[in-house]
Amino acid sequence: MTDAPAAADKTAVLSPGDAADLRQAVATFVAAGADESIQRVTTAVHRLSRRLNQWYDRQLVDLDISTNEYLVISELARSPGHAPLTPSQLAAATNIAPSSMTHRLDRLVERGLITREQDSDNRTRVLIQLSDAGYALFVEVIRQSDMVESDVLSGLTEDEIETMAELLEKVIAGLDV
């Protein structure tokens, strides 16, 4: 089959040091009684996630925004119809303590990335909404991320990307049960 050499070439993308580190990590788990194939997958997914998160963190620093502030902006951008959300909803959705949320919202308001207004239907409730500048920042982060993510997946065919997405979605769905 011609697929074997192509697959070998794609796995050769790992530097010798990275490949050795990955093999050592998997071997350590296997020696402790773990299943090798499961550990190969979970270790690789964990390392990919960690490397992407490191890149995202550097990207956000370059844009002068913290990861937790970006989580707020992202949550507001993904709100159906860009509907405003309460600080409590944002805290729950981003897994940020409500007391910490207030400080993040203050900074985002100061920078003009969000608006904070009293709810006209319930004067005790505050509504947070993404400003045009906040949405522009969200778009910039997504565009930059998409370039890196495309590079990460460039060694895969469209079919392989689709299969990987389906398999990961299936695994995630199993976690939510």
C-alpha cells in the first residue's frame, strides 16, 4: 500500500526529541499498567492541547488581553444573536469566580471592548454586551488562530481532518454522559 510511507512521513514531523519524549511518556504510563494505544492517543491530545494553549496565550499577550478576558469576549461573541449576558452567566460559562469576573469586566469596559448597562426590565441586574471594538478583537484572534490551526493540520488530508473531528467529537460526547 502506498499509504504506509505517507503515514511515516507525516509522523516524521515530530522532532527526534519530541518523538522520544512522547514515547517515554507513553512508556511510563504503560509501565504503570495503562493500555499503550489509549495512552498514545491521550498523551498526544494532551500535548497538542498544551502547545496550542501556549501559542494562544502568547497571541493574546501580543494583543494586550488576558486569557480569561478573552474567554469573556468569546462567550459574548458566541451568545445567540449577540444577546447580552449577566456577569453571573459569564462567570459560570467561563469557569471564573464571580468575584474575579467583576475585575475582568471593569478592565474590558475601560478598554471599550464591552458595555455594561442596567437591565431595563430588572433594575438589580446588569447586562454585559460586546462592543464593536470587542467584536473586532474577537475576529482578529480567530483569524490569527485559524492560520496556526491550519498549519497544525496541514499534514492531514481533508478526509483525515474530517475523520479526526468526528472521532474527537464522539469521545467528547462520551464524556458528557
